[in-house]
Amino acid sequence: MKIGIVCYPTFGGSGVVATELGKALAKEGHQVHFITYSQPQRLDFFNENLYYHEVNIPAYPLFQYPPYESALSSHMVHVVKMEKLDLLHVHYAIPHASSAYLAKQILAQQGIHIPIITTLHGTDITLVGKDESYEPVVTFSINQSDGITAVSESLKNDTYRHFAVTKDIEVIPNFIDLSRFNRQKKDHFKLAICPNNEKLIVHTSNFRKVKRIDDVIMIFHQLRDITPSKLLLVGDGPDRARIERLCRDLDMLSDVRFLGKLDAIEEVLSVADLFLMPSESESFGLAALEALACEVPLITSNAGGLPELNIPGVTGFLSDIGDVDDMVKNAAYILLDENLPRFKDNALARAKEFDVARILPHYESYYERVIENSKATV
Ligand code: GMT
């Protein structure tokens, strides 16, 4: 198959899933063409089946907001024609689904039929997409897609709840490459951070409000009095400066480290004992799956799709959003020496259920189904 993938090329989860999917498809022999405005972060190696087409957005003094959507649609038209693609798979509805719809209409006028699959990832539905500034376009373009996938049952239900979507939505969860995400031996690193055998707590995110990083700090603030521990915060975003101030005000900086954006996140997870994800909203929680793969149990909120990943008492615990006290109690329980090894084993077993080798065939068979069905409608 020749597949065009459109995504955000940055560190966000939707871009990571799209890029890892493209890489896995290429390894299976499909030809994959990325269409993005810059090189996707994780598209950093050579494979003869992988192509990258950069969307050029010419500046013009009249444009206060350069019309990215138009440039993207035009580029999709060029790539579909040039490379004779079988399918366009767009990740994150805004604005990729509407740009794809426009490209499809332009190509149809030239006698070229291209089916479109839109994958819904999270805030394109739960936060940004349902805002009235975007909702009519999001609803229309989802309904015009030939196939729609969502990364959890919860996100599928949210889509039907917030939008007048009339089509079937296929749930295909996030996946993990266990050959990259696994527990590596990094004892020297652990010793440097936890010289007195403290437990190591990790949170990774893009430091947005929806991640409730204040809760991460307040959990750790109580936890370190019960279990000697250190906290590593990985990632960057709008809330980072405020959170650093909060740690300073609480006099916690000796136990908290901010690592910024990191590529080799698996190295940090390899020395972690517990992962915190107290999000306000989380359609799946890819970062939590990465932690599980590195044998790290989870303390999460029960938002969105997190109950579909984190099994209470097995891989960790779920608490109501904002229930810091409950999260502290559960974290302390997991970190007891008699409990931790069991939770770590369970974490890996759970991650294996989301191995890319299991999830990829789901995408491939869905692609085939959508291509077949869309031929029937031409
Ligand atoms: O919705 C977002 O916040 C953006 C999106 C991204 O691009 O970072 O993240 C979402 O997509 C991931 C991949 O499917 C999911 O694992 C995340 O749970 C989801 N984030 C939220 O729902 C907040």
C-alpha cells in the first residue's frame, strides 16, 4: 500500500503515534509518505520505504495568519498525484481532516479518488475541537472522512457526545515498540539521582494545564514524607516556569529535577519506580504506556481512556481527578518493598498487550476495509 500520513511533527502524542505507525508500516513493506511542516521528531532514520514531503507556507505581508490549511491541502494534492497514493491517513482532526477533505474534492475533479482516514487523538475532541470556533468544521470533516479511528472507547464516546457524528468509529488503541521501550540497566544513573536508595518518581508531559502538574507536585510533597523519594519531571510547556516557582516556594528543589525535553525517555523510565499522570483529561495516555513498558507502575486519574490502560491493584491505581490524598495513599502502597516487584511485573505484562506487532495488523485491515468500501461509493 502507498499511504500518506499527515500529523503534527512535534513532541505531542498524536505526532509520536503517527510517526511510529509510519515507521512500523514501512518495516512491513508499505510505502509511507509523511506530509508535515517540518521533519517529525521521531523520523530520524533511513528506511527505503519512508518519504518526507515538507509543506511550504510562503510568507506574504498581507497574512497576519499564514493560511497553513490551504498550503497543506495543496501539498496533499501534489503528493497524492505524484506518488499515486492509495490512502491519506490524517492524525488529529484540527485542521488535518478539513484540509484532507478539500484535497479530496480537488482530486475528485481531476478524476482521482483518494480515501481519507481521520484518527482522533484527544483534545481535538475533548477540548479544542468542541469550542464553537472550530466545532462546525470538525463535525463536517469527521463526517466526510471515509474512515474514523479513535484511540480509546472513551474518546469514541466523547466524540458521539460532543459532535453530531453519524459514522462508525473504529477504536484502535495507542501502541508501543518494546524493542525501544524496555527496562535497561542504568544503575549508575539511579545512584546519581537517588544516592540513599530513595524511590524515583517520574512524570513526563508537555506541561499543559490539562496535565494537572500541580497535583504531581502536591502528591510528591506528601509522599516524600512517607517514603524517601526523588521526583524527575521530563518535558516542557506553558506551565513549566510556574511549576518551578511552586517547587521553590514549597522548598522542594533539592528533591525535584526538571530535565526538559528528552529524546531518550526510556532511559529515565528505566530507573523509575512510579509514574504519575493525574490528568484532567487523557484520551489514552501514551506516556503511561511507555512507563508500563519500562516496568513502571502507574498512579493516574480516572480521566478519559486511562481506566482502559491502568488496571487498579494490578498495574497501579486510579483516583478521581484532583484527589491528591488518595493518590498519595496508593503511591505509598505501591512503593512498599513487598509490593513493588509485583506491580513492576504486571506493568510489563500489560504493556505487551499493546505491542506494535499486535496493533499494526488492526490498522492494516482497517485500511483495506476503508479502501474497499470507498471504491464501492465512487
Ligand atoms: O490531545 C492532546 O493533548 C494532544 C495529543 C498530542 O498530540 O499530544 O495527545 C493525545 O494523543 C495521544 C496519542 O493518541 C494520547 O495518548 C493522549 O492521551 C492524548 N492527550 C490527551 O487526551 C490530553
